[in-house]
Amino acid sequence: MTQTELPFPGLPNGLSGVPTADAPQNRKEFASDQEVRWCPGCGDYAVLAAVQGFLPDLGLKRENIVFVSGIGCAARFPYYLDTYGMHSIHGRAPAIATGLATTRGDLSVWVVTGDGDALSIGGNHLIHALRRNVNMTILLFNNRIYGLTKGQYSPTSELGKVTKSTPMGSLDNPFNPISLALGAEGTFIARTIDSDRKHLTSVLSAAAAHRGTSLVEIYQNCPIFNDGAFDAVKDPETKQDAIIPLVHGEPIRFGAPDEGGRGSRGVLRDPGTGELRIVDVAADGSTDGVPADALLVHDAHADDPATAFALSRLTNAGHLNQAPIGIFRQVEQSTYDDLARDQIATARGEADDVGNALSGLLHGGDTWTVV
Amino acid sequence: MTKQVKQIDRVIIRFAGDSGDGMQLTGDRFTQETASFGNDLSTLPNFPAEIRAPAGTLPGVSSFQVHFADHDILTPGDSPDVLVAMNPAALRANLADIKNGATIIVDSHDFTSRNLKRAGYGENPLESGSLAEYAVHAFDLTGMTVEAVKHFGLSRKDAGRAKNMFALGMLSWMYGRPTEPTTDFLERRFAKVPDIRDANVTAFRAGWNFGETTESFVVQYEVKPATMAAGTYRNITGNLALAYGLVAGSVQSGLPLFLGSYPITPASDVLHELSKHKRFGVTTFQAEDEIAGVGAALGAAFGGALGVTTTSGPGIALKSETIGLGVMMELPLLVVDVQRGGPSTGLPTKTEQADLMQAMFGRNSEAPLPIIAPQSPADCFEVAVEAARIAVKYRTPVMLLSDGYLANGSEPWQIPDVSAMPRIDPAFATEPNHTDDKGAADFWPYLRDEDTLARPWAVPGTAGLEHRIGGLEKADGHGNISYDPTNHDFMVRTRAAKVERISTDIAPLEVDDPSGSARVLVLGWGSTYGPIGAACRQVRNQGVAVAQAHLRHLNPFPRNLGEVLKAYDAVLVPEMNLGQLSLLLRARFLVDVVGYNRVRGLPLRAAELADAITDLVEATTGSQDETSMPSADKETVR
């Protein structure tokens, strides 16, 4: 697929407050001395390479970058980066990162999580991090399976999934992570693919630049327990029909290109019901299909998440053969950590002697003196 | 009329009424008057978990007990000398605790057939003669209050609500309490609603005047101020002292305080209090759940903050995994457990000390951490500072075990001199601590201090010390993931040794034995200090020798504890649980301690405990006479 155009509106930068490096950095400086131990062919390798390649471009002091992870295959990520890092416990990384980001506005805080970690055991922390809009970037590696525990179905596995724990098929409906995040009113919500380095990098750059909680769902192939889950969006033969690219300000078009190189299918909003439909786009001069100017123009900055939610529903819940890719939503909103630091700064006012202030606090209320 | 003034050395008063009657406020005001008068005092609020249980019913009764004296006292008292009951339910719910001959003051206004029935009375106890053993004073307090404030034009209901101030005024007269603190308080509190303000002040004064003029009361009592060490004092509850101690720990260490917490009774007041102190750089984060509360605190600790989480027993259960992560990552973290009755939801507003085992062992695998417990409401301050000191110095989560009685109970507190308080040095790592094979400087996060066994605390933002920590076992020294069997065995033992080493950094256990000849030791921990101390005094007053010691550090124990235990013929361990400290002492020291265990949701009763001590002393002396001389090591310890 082609690189999506990434909008940079007038939002406060997500990295402002983080000290910048004195000299240019390179990929090697960000690689730790630890041997990478994912299975051969794992999609995690591609994401790690993209992150190691892209972090130097941020130009931040390496010591001011922190990666926090939970539990799962992807959670080993921090060990392979020569930044500060914490490999914590199952599902809790967003909560831990919230405490860190709130107390340390000078850090660039990243959370690495998976579909089980973020959406099952840690679902509560994920939605509350999104709601609070703490300044951090969450990378959600979605392989639609439990890898580290060897192949049970996950909260994003399709209904009826036959796994070790569900020999007759899974019985629970999957989460759509983008829909969930939009329901929690996340301010930056995007989806990308492990194997598309260019798109992955561009989305990560936008996520890092966003002030607030950025959630990036990364479709990631598990070659051992769920191989091929994302073939439709990766296979050059099928991906033009499977990927619905979301580019802010552009009509949403995909499918086999017409003579002008533009997708022959598109997304139309029914003016009556507001529902989204996939339609054939009329070629120039033709009346066969929907006119191009009637297509939905993607507005990632729309305050109301309703249209972004409708777009997220164009993702298959079962076997994946169609999914919008790109930034669903990017809106400006106050962040919890900035407000928390502002309250402290306001309360502090003019710098005073905390020792005297403490003495004053302890002597508050009704006191009496015994001589 | 002129009234007789009778001197007494101490008195216990219990105010009881419906949850909506303002009994906590009444008790609190009486306490403040008493504190400013200079008596020693101790208080015990007792209220239902329901915010407003049905009016007039037994479950809706709320009470506040205050014990004050002209000498130092240790407990809120076993049995009130005076019960103020604002309705039949309050009388019925509290009567069993009152000693014969005690004074009972009731608001007869609410003794209607409907309310009597609600409280479960078949007939009116004020008329049936069932209260003959008591000195009963029944007045229409509500009616007199309404009459006194009628010119303010309040509704009858609003006017009647000032009856608690009428009662307070009456009791204030009876015990010669100063009235200015309460009138000042009412004027501040209701400054924006003049009608309510004036009605409350008027009701308070009317109550005082009624006490002075009624012929029902012929005696006014005087309890002289207690002799206290020179200094400035204030009355303080345990939760407030704890919050102040946490702020002090932050100031003394220079580390910004980060509290991650989820509301839970009886710990929430610590969250409320700390949220007021942002000017000290305190961040309070009300998390989505208990787990997120401690997780955020641990994340903040990784970033160099003084991370704190506050909760009660059920919250500790949820936080266990994260506390274990803190043990593994060896980061400072304060975990405050304000214990309440359990298991499960248990008795949310009542006290208990049954989380000791949870604190010791409530995590997967070998996950030792220091445990420390305050012994009185005011002691919560010092213990919070000590918990911060240990956490920062040894890079470890520390569990602080307060309880519901300490949290809400109060006593006078001699305010410490801040300038004399010791500093806590965070001693952050700033330089590489190791040289690699190629001669380059690098940083090993698990290279320990030889004295403390603490690992270096390098916070993000420190160049050259980038490192990764986490829940997986780390190799000694360089801290990379290690599954090596020998390394794991070494690390498990080292984490335990680090905690044990704290015993060299705390005071040895002191034993109080005025006789110098006691053969029985009473050993306690936490909030039982008051009742145990009071019981020991009662026993000693009868000429019986008994020794008392109280543990502040539960893990590690003071290094002389084994010696102390073995120096006595018998050791009694009173606890508000079924014998958790007893179990630890027996396991650790092979000493057959005797438990005294009550789990009633209330502090131990000193008188009952005194009987148990006397019984044990008699039994021990009896058996001793037939056996041997006191052992030699007993002599050396004394």
C-alpha cells in the first residue's frame, strides 16, 4: 500500500518537554546487547526494526525514553532497546506508565502490549488510560492469539476459533480494538501493519507527536499459532481490495485502481441513516457507480468519534479480508498529566521553603502549648 | 442555684444517636474542647458502614466515645461513665457496654411508641423501671432546642437538627469545658448560612445554660489538666497523622510524593488529606482500581518519586502481584494497609489486625518485605516517616499496617520539630558502577551495596545508566534475564537477606518492667498498645509484676526479640486476630507463647485483658514454684 499522508495540525507536540539529543543518533545506539528471542518469522522482529530505526529520528535524549511492557511475546520488547525500560506484569503497563508519565513530564513514555495483555487482563487499564489521555504511546501488537502461553484464543480471535482451549470453537465475540478505543474516547487511534515498514513508521511518528494517549494497533503475524491471519492485507494480490486506507482530508477509496490510479471502490455515507457503505466509484465521465465527489472524506480531526467508529466497523470480525488502515482519530484534548502538573505548579506558587511549610502544616488546626 | 463541684481524675463519655444526628461532630467538638483544656484523651468513633441506615433503627446507630483524664491514658476506655442517647435505638444498642451506676442522658423527644418499636422495645424503658441501676436523666432535648431557636424562623425539622449542639452544650457545662473553641468553630463552619450558624450557637449556649440551671444536675465535675511534657500539641487522628508523615517523608527525602489510590474504608481519608497538599509537590491519583493505584505508584517510583499506595485489606489482596513486582525490581514503595474486619468485605468500618499474615506472605513465591505498624493514632506520623526511610534506603516495598481504630481514633500529639528530623538520602545512582570486558564503563542495576544489600536506584533521565528491569528473575550484578538455577537460589536468599539486614538498623525491643522481677511478658503489636498498656497498669496496681513490650517492626523483628522471649517463663500475645503474631513467634523462636485473641471489630477491653494477664501470672507462678529457678539468660537480659 502507499504511505498515508499524515496530518500535523496545530496540536501541542507529544514530545515537547523531553530534552533533545546533542548529536545525531543512529539505529545501533538504540539496540541493546541482548539476543532477540522471538520465533523465526515473528512479526515482532519487523516492528522492533522499525522502532529502532525510527527512534533516532525523534532526536530525543536516549536516557529520557522509557518503554514499559506487560506480559506476552511482545512484552519482551524493552529488553532489546537500549533505553530505560520495564517489563512489568500482565495487563498493568498502562497503569504503571500513567504514574511514570504523570510525575515525569520530561520523559517520552511508550507502552508495548498485545491483544491478550491490553484487551483481556488489562482491559480496564487500557480504557482508563485512553479516557484520561495521559501523554504516552501505546503499541498494541494484535496477532489475534495467545502466543507465549502456546496457542489459546484471544479477545480478538474470531468467533468459533479452534484452539487448544477451544477444541470445538471459541464461544465469545471478539473485540474490535479500534471500536473499543473510540468508545473510550481515545484522542489518537490508528491501525497499521507489521510488514509495512513505511506506514508503520509514519503512524508511529504521528503517534509520538500527538500529545495525549496514542493507541496504535499493529496487525502482527504469529507464524506459530495463527499464521496467515492477516494475509489478506499483506498479500500483494489481495491487499488492494482488503486495505481501506484512511488519509485525513482525502475521499476514502480503495480496490483495483482506475485509469487515474485511484481506487475503484469507496466508502459512502448514507445521508439518511448516516451508515457507511462500500460502493463502486463511477469512472470519470461514467454514470455507472457513485460519483467520486459523493464519497466520504476522511476527517480524523472530527470532534465526534461517531464516523470514526462507523469506519472501524468496516473491519471483519471473523476471518480478516477487509480493514481500514491509518489514523482513525486524532483530536486535541487536555491531558491528565499536564493538568496534574499544572495543579501542583499552581499550588506551589512562589517557591517557598518546604521545611517551613511542613512545620506550618503540622501546626495547623487547634493547638495548645504546655510549658 | 449554686452547684457542687466534684473533682474526678477521669471520665468516659459516649455520644450515641442516629447516623444523621451528628454524633461524630458532637464527639469531635467535645474532644477539641477537652484537648484545648489540657486533659490527656483518647477517642473511639464507631459508625455503621451504611451512610444513612433507616432512621431510628439499631443498624443506624452511630457513636463517639471520648476518654479524658488528669493523667496520661492509653485507651478510649472499656465502659462509659456517661451515655448520651439521642433515641431509643441508641440507648438499646449501647446499654450492654455501660457499667452499673453510670449516668444516662436521653432525649425523651424520640421515645415515641413508633421509635420504641423500631428499636425493638416492647415498652418504654424510661417508664418500665428497667434502667433502675443507672442514673437516668430524660429531657426533651429536641423540644428545648426548637424552643430556643424558634426566633430564627427555621423549619421545625431544621431547628430540631441543632439538638446535638444542645446536648454538647449541656455536657460541656457538666465537665467545665471551654466553650470558645466550639462557638468559633460553628461561626467558621456555617459562616455562609447565618440562620443555621446562629441556631447552632444558640442551641449550644442553651444547652450550657440548661445544665447550669436545671435542678436535675446537682454536681458539676472537674477533671484537671494532665501533666504533659513541654511542647506544642494538637489532637490528631491516625489517618491525619499518617498523611502528615507521608508528606514529611517526601520533604525529608526531597522526593516528590505520588499517591496512587482507590477509595476504600477506612483508608480514604489519607487520600482526601494528601490531595490537599499539592504545594508540597504531592500528586494524588485516584485510579480506576486498586491494581492501577499501586501500579501507578510503582511507575512513579521507577521515575524517582516516593511512590505510595493506600488501601485496606481487600485492596492489598488485589495489589499483591504488583507488590511482588516491586520486590523483584527492588524499588522503594510504601504500601499502607488500614486494616478492617474481614474476610472479604467483612466489617468495613470496624477495626481488626488480621492482615499480618497477608502482609508477610500474601504474594506468590518468596517475596519478603519489611512490615511496620504504628501503636497509637499519633504514632502513625513517625511510623510513616520510618517506612519511607526503610523503603528508600533498602530499595524495597514496605508494608505499613494501620487499622480502623488508629485511623479514626485520636489523641493529643506533641508536634515534632521539623528542623530536628533526620534527612532521608535517596542516593540516586549517577555514574556507571562497573567496567565491561573491553574496559568500557557500564551500569549494572543489580550490583549491590555491601552494607545494605540495596541495589542502585538509577532513574530515567540519567545518561549512561539506561537499563531494563522487570518481573523476570535477573542475574546477580548485571541484571539480565537469568534462568540459571544457582543464580535464582542466590537471588531468593539475597532478597531475604536484604530485608533481614534491616534488623541491624532498627532499635532493639525495649521491655517495660517497673518491678524488675516479672516472669510473664505481654507482647503486642499495632493498635493493641493502648489496651495492653492499660491492662498492665491495672495488674501492676494490684501488686502483680508483669513486663510489657510492643513491636513496631514486624519484619524483620528487632534482633534481640528471641532473647527477650526466652527470658520469661510465659509470654502472652494479645491480638485482634486468631493468633497471627503468635504463629510467627512460635515458628521463628520455638517459644510456646500464649495467645489472647478477640476479633469483635473493636479495640481490646483493658479490664478483660488484665484478668487474662493475672490468670497467666498466677498459673506461671504456681507451676514455677514446683519446678526450677529462673533461667540464667533471663537474668542477663534484665
